[in-house]
Amino acid sequence: MIVDNPFIVFLVALLLQWGAAYIGDLFRRTVRPVDKIEREDFDTVLAATLTLLALIIGFSFSMAVSRYDQRKNYEEAEANAIGTEYARADLLPAEDGQRVRELLRKYIDHRILFYRGDGPQIGEVDSDAAKLQAELWSTVVHVASAQTTPVVALAIAGMNDVLNSQGYTQAAWWNRLPIAAWALLGLIAISTNLLLGYREHRTDLLVLLVVPVISSIAFFLIADIDSPNGGVIRVVPHNLLAVSQSMKVPSK
């Protein structure tokens, strides 16, 4: 999708808006210029349209930031769940506990790759992580079938939190700005620049680039924040990296 690449969003938004401004300016010069009597009313409509565009951009930016914060929070929750279950592995029998710790070390490496990966790599990482999840769950279930104790139940509950946290993270990754919101934003931006071009009485086309460039930068930022795996701004798995490092420290 186009919105997955903020750079393409910027380029497309800039071309469409500048094209709309140019068409508006061309229509004014060749078909029907704005009369002096109409200019005041037209300026009121243009100001209202610019205000609406600013409000929609601000609303979309707020939606994108809230989703970005949600992804950060779930990354922290996932790291906490994995770290807690790694500690609770000591509650299991020695052989099973060692098996769980080995699987968790591999699993957290795949989760870190998930946050850092792009495109086809994500599918492969998800597939490997799903296999590790199945192995982790089968290991604790095997212990639970042999020993039904509150201590083992605590370890199973921790493993359940590990699996659930990954599901919450994936749901947050899929929670993006609706396409309808992008369409509305683009429609208002094009209409605004069309009116702006029709209103402008100068022949310098560079004047018509000001609003398209500024709004396209805003579109780029919104798409960048909203896109989990593309662009410049991403959720860096600081918490998962810290837990991974602690897992690799040999116990004394």
C-alpha cells in the first residue's frame, strides 16, 4: 500500500496538490477570473477550507501518535512478560526449566527481529515465532499434566501472558489509520489547493508550492508515525533488547 511508504506519500501528495493549485490558477487565467465583488466571499470560503484542512491534519496526526504509543506500550508489556516467564522457569523441573529458558532466548531474538524487520522478512520471522510458541506451550503443558501444583500453574500463567502479549502486539501493528481517513484528508487537501490556485492572482507558480509542500510534509510525518515497518520513525525494542541481554548473562 502507498501509505506504508511515507516517502511515496510525500511525493504523491505534493504532485496532486501542486497539480490542483496549477489547475485552479489556469482556470482563473483562461476561463473566469475572480471578480472584486466576489473576492471577499471567496476569501472567506478559502480561509474556512484551510482551517478545515489544518484540523483534519491535526486529527490524523493525533490518531497516528496514539497508535504509535500503543505499539510502544505493548513492546514494553511483551518484554516484561518474557522476562517474568524466564524467571519463573526455575519453578519447573530442572530439565523442563532449562528447555523453556533455551526456547525463550530464541523466541525473544525473533521478537526483536519482528520490530526491526521489513517486508518478506516479517512473514518468515512470524512463522518461526509461531513454531517457538507451540514448543513453549507444549513444554509447560507437559509439566502441568505430570504435576498439577500451584507453582506449576504460576509458570503456565506466565507462559500464557507471553503468548497473549504477542497477540496484543500484532493487533496494535494492524491498527492503522483507516483508508477512509486518508481519502478524506487527500480530498480536502486537493480541494483547498484548487481554491488557492483559483484565488492567487500572481503568475509565479512557486507561490502555489507553499501550501502543497507544507501539507505534504505533514502527510509524510503522519504516514511515518502510522507505519510500523516503514519510514524513519519506528518502535525500537529497547525493553526486549534489555531482557535479551539479561538472559545471556551467565548465572552465578
